[in-house]
Amino acid sequence: MYKNRLADSNNRCGQKIAALRKAHTPKLSQRALADQMQLQGLDLDKNAIQRIEAGKRFVTDIELYVFAQFFGVTADELLGDDE
């Protein structure tokens, strides 16, 4: 068992990032989000976004910060529970 995993996921923010991406106007594909992240200085591709959203990839604090800034939310909102 991994100590740095949450249940069956490697991150807490993937589902929230997916929801924000789909709700974004205009709607963003995973590739378009990866392109936006690259413009912000993150070396992410479509596959990385896909793995983050599926909870199969860890998210660094720097990545979390850039996602939060891009979507106009706080890091706490990305990490928080929706329940």
C-alpha cells in the first residue's frame, strides 16, 4: 500500500480540474488545456492532463498553483471535497 495515495487515486484535484475544464467557456479539450498550461510555463501534454483527471498521476504544488490561477480558483478549492 502506498502512503502517498488517497484511496484509489494519486491526487485530490483531478476530478475538480476535469469539471472546471468542461465548464470553462469556451469549453476546453484536454489538449487545449495542456496547451494553455504550456503557455503558463508547465510542460504538460494531453496525456498528462488525462492522467491527472483520472487520478493516475501525482500533481506537484507548482502544477496545482498554475491550475488554480488559470481557472480563477484557490488551491484549496481544487483540493477540497465537493461533499
